[in-house]
Amino acid sequence: MTLLDYRYTSDASAPSIELKLYYCGYERCAPGHSWGPALKDHYKILYIHGGKGIYRTGDRIYELGEGQGFLLCPDVIASYRADDEDPWTYSWVAFNGLSAELYLRRAQLSPANPVFRCTDARSMDQCFLQVYEASKSKGSSDTRLLSALYGFLSMLIEEAQSHCPSAKPDNLRDLYVQKAVEFIQMNYSQPVAIADMADWIGLERKYLSKLFKSGTGMSPQDFLIHFRVSKACELMKNPALSIGEIAGSVGYKDQLLFSKMFRKVKGMPPSVYRRTSTT
């Protein structure tokens, strides 16, 4: 008999730029229960508490069981199926955000490496319990959910580092990239120079730009633009703010430059985006 607990946790009014948990769930699958082939527009991690099944992505097939988990990536076709005789029981979290890929890289998870193993089942169960409890809270649920998601990702990162202690270059790169992201998060509303960011981290500017591009897929300047535009989209939900006030709040004194950058990211002027997203 299938036992399913599925919770949507997304709140349109809550901040959703750096990292946001969309939904979570738990299922004791029926024999042969399956999903896909299909794709999602966000990340989803499933962790197997017991039983076994098969996960397919691209031309690769993984036979997985208790203590293992797997990652679904945005826009990557995948499928999975519970075993006919010993179907798996799993929990999942679905999330996205500008920092999502960075944290997953630190956990050594990617489309090319989507499977992991957890050696501390009790702590993993506790992580999911915290997510479930946060999804039921009121008032501060978005804050509790974000805290629980960070805790879950932290555990994955620690597990990955314990399994591959020799992976120091990548870990060090990701640490520098994370510091650069934190610099942007703290200073996006002010004039931001990549040279200042590099000085704050303690690296040469060109070297930091190379590391950042390798870790995130975009240059620090492009990341800053996307981050500012995402913040602006959040502020547009407040009808009391003008476009000019929003531009100034995300670091653009020149409203025309703000409109140009916004159109570059969203494909439309901020005024048009505001009308279409609030109607």
C-alpha cells in the first residue's frame, strides 16, 4: 500500500532569490511505482530510506537502495522506478535559486554525478523531519524552511568531503566562489567593483573571475546583474515603489541603465514585467 505525504511549501510573497524550497514529501512506494521520462524546471533530491529501485538519466542507469540518493536537475530528462519486489521508500526536497548550483557543486552533485551515499541515516532522517516541521509552521515558515534546507545541503556537503578528502582544489574554488556570492549579496545595492570583491576575498581579480565562471557558469558581473534584477522583481510586488525607486534600491542610480539590464535578463522592460507579473 502506498503511503504518501506531499507538501507544497512555496510562498509567492517570500524571498526566493538565493535559495528557496518549493516542496517536500515522503512516500512508501507501491511495487513498480514510477515517474518519467520527464524533466523539471528546478532541482529535486530524493533520499532512499529503504527498499530499492532504478534511476535513469541520459544513457546511464543506476540501481539504488537504502542510504543512497539521487539528484534531478533542471531541464534534464530523467526517470525512476521502484522495484517490483522490494519497492523503495524515499523522501524528497525540491528547490532552486541563484545559489542552488553552487551548493550542489560543493556537495559534488551535478548532472554528470547525480548519485550520493549517506553514512549517517539518523542525521539525514532528522534533516527531513526539520523540513516537514517547518512546512507546517505559520508566520515564519519561509525562514524556517530556508534554515532547514541549508541544514540539509550542509549535511550533503560534509558527506561529500568525508568521502573525497583529497578533492581540495575544487573545495577551495567553491569556497572562494561562495565568498564572492556573499559579497554580492551584501553589497548589490551599492556600486560593486570586481576588483573590490577580489581584494575582500584576497585574490587577484582575473583569477577570481576565472574561478567564478568555472563554479557558476557566468562571470561575476553577469551574476551581479542577474542578482540585482531578481531583487528588483521581488520589489515590484510592492505597488508603493516606483521603477526609479526600485532601480536605486538594487544599485542603479541611472534608471535607463537599469531598464537596459532588466531587458537583457528578462527580455522586456521593467514596466511591462510589472504589469504582466501582477495581473
